[in-house]
Amino acid sequence: MIGMRLVPLLCMFSVLSLGCRMKGDYASGSELSSFAVGKFVPPSSSPPWSLVEVVMQKINGDKAVIDKDLALSAFSGGNATDATLIVTHGSYTIALSYKDSKGIVIYHVCPNAQPAVYVIDAPTFTANIAICTVTSAAGPSAVAAVGSVTIEPASNVTLNPVISTAAVGGEGNGARREALPAEGQGARTGGLPATQSVPPPVAPVTALPKLDLGVPANAAFKLNNYGVALQNNKGLLVAAIDASGATAQEKALIIAIAMQETTTMDVRDRDTHKDGTPSANRSILNINYDMLTKVGYVKNDNGASLDDPAQLGLAVSYMLKAFRQWDVERALNYHRGGFTAFTDGTSYGATDYRNAINSIYNAIAADLTLMLDGRRVEVVVRGV
């Protein structure tokens, strides 16, 4: 588990009605919220579960991660009263993975569950999360909820799973201080450009405009389901895009690029074979370093800082700037084949790449749940 620590007794009882401010190692003066995870009861004809893994990833601020295993026996009172959680306010993705006695995941959060990101900004937090049977089916019509989990205000606070990575406080009180880089030089602002704040999630996209990248958009593709791994990473990307102020079309385009460039939108999937060169590809978007320097990246590290998942919002902002500084078609040419393809529009398979992105975009436009769930639209494009 990451960042798990007992709450001081004084704070334990004040958080429910007034919120709680903690010093030093415990928090950075942020407001706290408490809640309990409700019990999931599968249909009588479905197999029983033995343990649930609760993973909450904070996508802004201190990027705290909660990873807690709860046995079925912990829910004897309807919710896990011995594992009620307190978190600092912020925006979170929530994953619930229910495992059988052999440790195999048999239930999880439904791939098309809404919202993908939860804003926790009050002393108590309430939500209802749909749970589905794990399936390899690609279409959302084949994934029907078999129940739900209620997240409800806690009656007894016992754990504080968040320790700030940037605590503040007076000298000598045990607070850890971090030297933050100057604005514009990778300042820690939740992975977003230093001047950008994190607003609440935007309204879901209900329709996408037609996209014409000068190609027939006829690439053959497959839909493969990578489950909660892709769904969670997609949620982080969507939150970064929403915070950037992207249009609906730009949002779908960036998701399409991430689908094409990686398998599960994990930075470990990126293309590493050009690292250390001006052609290095960075972040889950595989933005080439030469292009980054043309849209404002100033560090002399071949773009390596953008491989930090905390800087995903910054990577998104550079892609958006390329779209708006040139246009989408020319930005994709540069993204695919560097300045040569930017100039002639065809080198290094730029046409095939645009065709792939346009095809993925159209698939997303036809099924908007592809922006949220664990499925990937897969198009084969020759590597360069």
C-alpha cells in the first residue's frame, strides 16, 4: 500500500463535520474528506468474491495513490467499517477489482461507468459506482451492470491513506519541504502547465464534428479490450485533456493519438528506441523532441521530463499548441515524420498515419464510450 498511516486521534473525530487540517508529514493543509466503501452483493447466480482491491489515483495536486485490499469479512456491517478512508480534496479515478479465492478478478467497475473522474471537495463524499462482470467482449452492449457499490459518508474514521509529497509548515515541525522549479520549467502543478488550474470535469461529449485529414479514413481496425488497466489510464488522460480546455474534437484526437501510440496508455508503452536523440519520442503521445522544441519546450533533455506521468497535462498542452499553431493535419505530419513530413506531407508514412488517426477518430465518434472504457481501437501502421 502507498502512503498508509494512522490518523491522530484528535483529527479522527473532527473531520466528519468540520474537515481537518494536518501538519508536517500528514498533509499540506488541504481539506480532507471521509467515506466508507459499501458492500457489493453479486446476483445469487454469480460467483462469490473474497477480496476487493480499492485503488484511487489522485490526478492533481500531490498525485497521491491509495491501494487498499479489503476482505469480504470487513463488510459484515454493510460497509468496510474497519477501513474507512480519508483523502485530501482533489480529482480521483476509482478502481474496484473484486477477486475470487484464487485471486482472479471476476468483477470490476463497468467500462462505460460515468463519471470517469470523481471530484472530492467536501468533508464527506457520496457516489454510486456500477459494477460489471469481467468480460472480454469488445462492445459495451455486452457489458451489463450486475450491481453497484455505494460510497457513503463515514461513521468512524480509522485510516488516513494520504501523505502529501509536498508538505508545508513551520521550520522544525517535521514538515518535508521540496524546492519547486520555477514557472515554465516543469513546476509541479498537477502535471499541467504552471499557469493552469484544474477545473471540475467538463460535461461528457455527446457528439463529435466531422474530421477531414485529407485521407479516406478507411484503415482496417480491431477493437481489443484491455480492461481496467487501459480504462484507468484513459481516465487520467481524459482528465488532463479536460483541464487543458480542449474542444471535443481536440479531445477525441488526442485520445486517438494515445490509442495509436500505446497499448494501455502507460508511459512504459512509449517508443524508446530513439531516446537520447533529437528524434526521441516522449510521453504516452510519443511526441518527437524536435516538434516539442517548436511549440515551446525549452529543457535540454530531449524531452525526458514529459515521460513523468505527473507531466501528462503538460504533454497534452504541447500537442494542443501544435494543433492550433499550424493545423491538425500539419501537426500530425510533424508528429509522424518530423520536419521533413511537416514540409512535404507524405514522408515517413505521414499519409498512412493520418489515415489511421482519422479512422480511430471516426470509430470514437460512432461509439463515444470508447473515450472512457477499457477498449482500444487498433490500427496497424508501419513503424519508422
